[in-house]
Amino acid sequence: MINDDPRTIPVMTTLDSDAACQAEAGTLYVLATPIGHLADLSPRAAALLSQVDLIAAEDTRVTRRLLEGRSARARLLSVNEHNESGRVEEILSALADGQSVALVSDAGTPLISDPGYRLVAAAQARGLRVSPVPGPCAAIAALSAAGLPTDRFWFEGFLPAKAQARRNRLSELTGQTATLVFYVPARDLPRVLADCCEVFGEDRPACLARELTKRHETIRHAPMGDLAEFVTADANQQRGEAVLVVAGAEVASPLVRVEALAAELAAALPPSRAAAILARLSGLKRREAWDRIEALSPSSGEEADR
């Protein structure tokens, strides 16, 4: 039930707000930074960055640019996917000594397909205070503008770089009915979209959100096949960072039995095409759909008779 009585809704007072902008000793702040537009750094985040004793940054060069023109006293320490395990104890010791620490990634919210999990988990295990400083997140920003259902979504993050592993993972997601969210380096968009067309079908609704909040921002809602053509035809769309939002699978109608659907498809289409459609409409994994179609295809029957 929604509480619409303003007298009972908690409101942050000015005193509470001021206190929230003061860095507290022994606290690890998981602090979101802009994904493009620098004005998206919240006043609270800016205040804390100027007050903390240590900033654990994915790339100190990127964070120094963010701090330009700000009166920051913090020491910067590099914490990335390659060295995070070796930095955890140093940062935990600083927190235990009463220092305040801000964990930041190059852009967006730390830990969301970015480093920081080991540090946060270790801090929690030691009973140290961990506090989020909410802000930009590319996945949420893309979802908010994609024009696709947001009541349920599956954040997949980055797909495997190798083609076969990528297609295998996409096949495992064919029956997922929640909206799918992928992070994609824009240079890989042609290959990723081609694989999505093969696995999900060219008609699956999707949205390309590229270079969000930046000067060359692209937000394009279209069927998957149209997006693939759009990106292939425009080399500029293959620059920067992208989020690909894909509509979830439709639930197969209970009025249509999977066995009957498989039989009709096997009789009318080549096996690979029939299996792809069966997986998309039924929610079966692609391997299982292929096995069903192969067992029903005329060539299989002929081989069995020989």
C-alpha cells in the first residue's frame, strides 16, 4: 500500500543532509561517479571526495581529472581488476586506523561490472562500515530510456569475448522473460548484434544506448536486425561504450504444445532455422531445441531407415 500522507513520510532535514556530506572515520564509501557528463556528480559525492583520506580508484589518472578544480586532500591508490586482491589489506588497515576511504571506478557505480567486490566483501566481513553514495549507472540509465519493460530485468554485464562462448551464453538466455541488459564495447557491436540476431531472432525488440550522457549519445529503439544494419552502416556507432537492452522472451502459449510446434517447424524449415525459432518461442535451450528438431527432420528419419 502506498503511503500518501505527507505527515508520515520521512524527510531529510538540513542537519541530516549536512551530516551525510561529512566523511566519517573508518567508513568505506562506495561512490558513484559520472558516466559522461561531469555535472552528474552529486553534491554529496563531490563533498565526500574532498574530505576522505584515501581514494581507491580504478585508474588514478581518470580520477585525477575528475578532481581537477576541487580541493581534495586524499591520497590516491590504484585498485583495479589486476591488483585488487593485493590492495585489500592495505585499505582495510587504513579503515581500521580511522581513515575514511572512497572507492570509485572510472565511470558509474563501483562493482557493477567494475572492480571492488573483494574489497567490499572483506570490509563487511571485518565489521567495518560500508556506505553507498548513489549516482550514475550505465545499466539503469539505459533501462530508463530504452522503452522496454523495467519491472523485471536481467543484468548480464559483459558477454564472453570469444564468439562461440558468446553464442553459447546468449543461447542460455533465450528463454529469459525479463528484459536483458548487456555492456558492450562499441567496437564489438557488429559481432554481438549479429550473434543476437542469430540466437534471439532479428525481430526481437531491443535498444542501443551508446555513449550515454556524452556529446555523441545514441539511443535507438528498433528490432534487433535493424540495429545490426544501423551499426554496420555507421562506423561512428562502433566507437566508445554501449549498453544493449533486449526485450525478454515471450512466454509460449499453453495452447500450443512444444512437440506439435517442433514437428511443424521441422517439416517446414531447415533444421538450424527451425531450432532457433523453437528455442525463441518455447523457452527451450538452443541445444535442446536443436536435438528435438534433428530427431524430427526428414533426413534423420531416412538415415534411421538405412
